[in-house]
Amino acid sequence: MNATPAHHPMRRPLVLNVEGREGPRYVKSRILNRADFAVLEASDGQAALSLVRQHAPDLVLLSGQLSDIDGLDVCRLIKSDPQTARTMVLLTSPGVTDSHRRVQALDGGADSFLVEPVEPEELVSNINALLRMRGAEDAFRRTSQALHENEDMFRQLAEALADVVWIIDPAAHRFVFVSPSFEALWGRQVDAVKHDPTCWLQWVTPDDRPRLEQEWQSMLRDGRLDTEFQLERPNGEIREVHMRAFPVRGADGRCLRVAGICQDVTRHNRAERTLHNEERRKDEFLAMLAHELRNPLAPMRSAVDLLQQFSPSREDMFRARDIISRQLHHLTRLVDELLDVSRFNQGKITLRRDLVELRGALNTAVETVRPLLESRRHTLRLSLPEQPLPVRGDMVRLTQIFANLLHNAAKFTPEGGQIAVEATASDGKVVVRVRDNGNGLSPDMQRQLFDPLAPGAGGDAWAHGNGEHDDRPAGDLQTPPQAQPSQQTPPAAQQPAITDPDAFAAREGAGIGLTLVQKLVTLHGGRISAESPGRNLGSTFIVELPVEPWQTWHPTSGKTRVATTAAHTIMLVDDNADALEAMTMTLETLGHTVVTAPDGQSAIACAASVRPDVVLLDLGMPTMDGFETARRLREIPELRNARLVALTGFGQPDDRRRTRAAGFDLHLVKPADLNALTRLLEELDA
């Protein structure tokens, strides 16, 4: 042995020279060294086998005649050992060798066979040829192994994904690979599409199938696809799928394969639709807020105009006062309800379960819509029974129901129309009919009217087919119908004609909407329906509500009763001069001594000398807010027994917690409830 292989990327090939004769062994080693091979030597078979295992030479130049083991047997032993089987063996034999010996050598595992003597160039060329062949085999083996590892990694990745991964041969129109998640998404065996690549199209919903068939054929041509569709699983469940595909091209640019992925986007799409619906509901909420708040403002404005601009009779003054009182109460409740945005977004509606005189709700609804009735010159006939109509429910919501029906009847009846409200009670229920003489409702619209999913139905859907319609976008409620002067309402003849009354859908002015009206009626234990005898014969909306047994009915006068209390000294602190003046007049009328302060500093300056029993304190004042003012007032010894009352427009639970933590005894939301304040004063007398 006279050489050791170098261990670096450009190392010389290592050749083991096995020759029993010393002279030929020397000559062969010289030839190999001059050809830039690293050389090991062995003189017998045992030494050769040991060196092959120890050094793993690139090639064994093996003589057929050895002193201990025949060279052919050494070759067989090298090739039969898994550790050395891939070692190249060039077997040589001296003298004349018959073909039988050559066949034995090759069958015994030799990679080549030479007859000695051999020219040095021929020997080196044979060795180089064998080494090149082995290099090619090694490169192929490494490439195959890497490809197998990549395929295995791809398969594991594809099988781990919830999305369906697939590869198709577009020329043969045959799926090369479909991941097992296909069965989870489609609910069918993956073998089905492997045998018939187009069978999956028959599981697509009929509406999407023609489109998908065209897009699939286009993908087979250009290798690209990006689409969504619905598929029907065997159990009837509908899933939404997003499918994408891209071409896999060869070195010549040809599309060899098309790889794609199918993603179940059902949850994602539902979440997007939910988000969209939430946005839509917020828009509807703002539209409803504007409309519902303006409804009670219209009669209040009319009553105030009557008191300010004319010389009303005593009877008209009392009537105006009662209108303002009722509508103010209604407006206060609306603000409390409508500003509870979180409950609205959750689709929750909370009803008060009070004993309500339905005639009062109907009268308030009529007052709310009267400006619109007058601007459109409608005639309203209100027919109510003499006996009370007691129902269990929420006065504000009941008023909303009938105000909405009246508003729609007024808006979608041609000018100068006739509207009637008739209430009757029998068989334990009260029936209210709101009738108009418009063009009526078609049978199809009567069926769809209260369906929120029907075209044109839902929030503001109405279809009287009366030749009127509003071109303003949904939610454009900046100018409420009741506030528009009559001259701004064009005659019906000037309005765009509606050729298909069933398709008409007004998008403005319907208040809380017929769908919500139906929901409110249902929450009151009643039902609502619509009737129309035919075109041009008007429409009737019928609301049925259960009547509360008369034995439990104790009607009230509807007027606020203020208990008489002992006189007290009350300090009012508010930066709103009108609020100070109004509350001062009210409290002084009740016999109390009132001291006012326009800001926190003024209140602190005079509090010790005034020594009030009660301090009504606004929270949202500039410079020093109500919380800081309350803290300063609590530090004044003369006010340690005074009751601090927060008087504010903020009425959410967090606001009440803040005032309680700041030391307030009571939290009143503007406009202040006089009865709540009276109860506080009664507690001082107790």
C-alpha cells in the first residue's frame, strides 16, 4: 500500500490495485499514479477484501490469479456484500482467455474485463469509462432520491392541508394527484374523480354548473382558473368553494401539468356577509334614528308654533301642552331605546310589559303623522270604540307600529287620498285596520311584504303601485317627509311611472320598516296581515293584539302626578341657560328655593353660604366638569349632608358607575324625570 485518498471535493479517484505478482503490481501502480489516480495495493484476496471495506475505493483493479482466493471469487464476495456492492471492479486475466472466462467474470459481478498484457492507455481509458459510468449512476441516484424526497414531502404537505390539492395532466385530461381532503370537502370518494375527471361538475349546484363547465375547459387550454362556486354534498349540505389553478411548464414552455387548490370558504363568506349585514344594519339604524326622532318632533313643533305665533284659546293651550307632554315622553323613550346600539346590533328588542290603553297609542301615532297627512291633503278618519282597549305591552313600540303603518299609507297614497283607522274589540282581541284608497297590492307583493329576503322587501319595502317613487338612495333621510313643504311634493302625474307595481320598492320614509313592524307585533303576542281587493282599490293592514282582561285594567289620567313635599333649598349648576331657567320655574312652582350657578367655580364659591339640601349638577360643563365640581363640593363642611344629583345627558351603565364612584347620590338623565326628583325630596323629609 502506497497512497491515501484526499478528502476534498476535487480529490483524486482511489483505485485498489490487487495483483499477486510483484512486478505487474508495480507496473500497474506506476501507470495509475501517472494518470493521477490515488492508489492502494493488495497482494492477495483477503487483503483486498479488507481494504475495500476499510477505504471504499472508487474502483478495484483485480487480477484473476491470486495466491489465496481466485480473483473471480473475490469479485463475487465484493459484489455480494451490501457494504461494498457498489464498488466498481475491473477484472484482468493474463494470457489468452476464452469467452467462457469472460462471461463468468461479467456474470460474477465484474463491471468490465481486460486480457493482459494491456496497453497503459487502454487500461486508463477503461478505468475512466467505468468511473464516468459510476458518476452518472450516482448523479441519477441522487436526483431520484431528491425527487422521491420532494414528492414525499409534497404528498405529506398536501395530505395535511384542509384544502384540496390536485394536479391534472391537461393533455390526457387525467388527474395525476388529488389530496385525501377531497373526501372531507366533497363528501365523496376521491377514486371517483380519478376515473372520471369531470364527474365533480355534476356535484356543483345547477346555477353554477354551466359557468364552471366553461371555465374548466378554458383552464385545460391555458392552465389558469380563479373562481368560486357552490357544491352540494350527499347529505344536501351546500358548501362554498374557491378554486384556483396555475400551469406547470417544462423547459420548452409547454404546459405539462396544471396544479390547483380548492378551499372551503363557506365560513369566510358567511363571516363577510355577517359583517356586511352588520354594516347595513348600522346604516338602517342611523336612518331609523333620524326618522323616529323626527316623528315626535313634528307635532311638538306644531304645538310650539301655535303657542308662539298665534293667540290660542285656553282650550288650544291645554291641547298644545298635552301634545308636547305626550310627544316629549315618547321622544325620551325613543332616545333611550334607539341609542342602545349594542342591543340593536345584536338584533334584540326589549319590550316593557305595561298595561297600555291602545287608544292612547293610536292617538299619539296620528299626532306623529298628521303633518305628513296635511302636507299631502289626505283625509283621515279615526274610528275608536268608547270603551278602553287595554293591552299588555310597550307604549312606545305600539306607537311605532301604527305610526309606521300610517306613515306608509300617507306616503304611498296619491294626494287628496282617504285613510281610515278603525279599532274594534271582540273575542279577547283588539283588531286595528289601517286602510287607504291607493292602487293596492298585487297578490305576489302581499305574499312577500313581510319577508325580509324577498326582493324589495325588508327594512323599507312597500309596493302600492301608485305611480310614485323616490329616487333618493337608501338611508337618505336628511329631510323627513313630514318636514317638506307641500309645494315640494310633485303631483302624481309628474312622477316617473311605475310599469310594474310588483317590483316597486320605496327606500325612504318607511320608518322602522314592515319587517320590524311584524316583529314588534309578534312580540306583543299578535299578528299582522295585509289585504287588497285589487288594483286601484286600496290596501288594508290589519293588526290583531290580545286584550288584557278588563278586571286588571286601571286606567290612569296620563298626567304626571307630583307629590307635595316640604320646601327645600336646591342649587342648580348648569352651563345651559335655558335648562337653568326651565328647571328653576318648575321647582319654584313647587315651593322650593332655587339658587343657580352657570359653572362649577360659581357653585363652589357660593355653596357654603347657601347650604343647599340638594345640588342638581350637570356633568358636561367646560373648564371644570361635574365630577371635579362634585369632589370640591364634598370637601365643604357645610355640604356634608347635602344630596348630590348628577343631571346629564349620559345615561349608559358606565356613566352611572362613574357618577356613583364620584360620590353622587343619584343619577338623572336629561330630560329629568320630575317624579324621580320628587321621590328624592320626599326621602329628605322622611
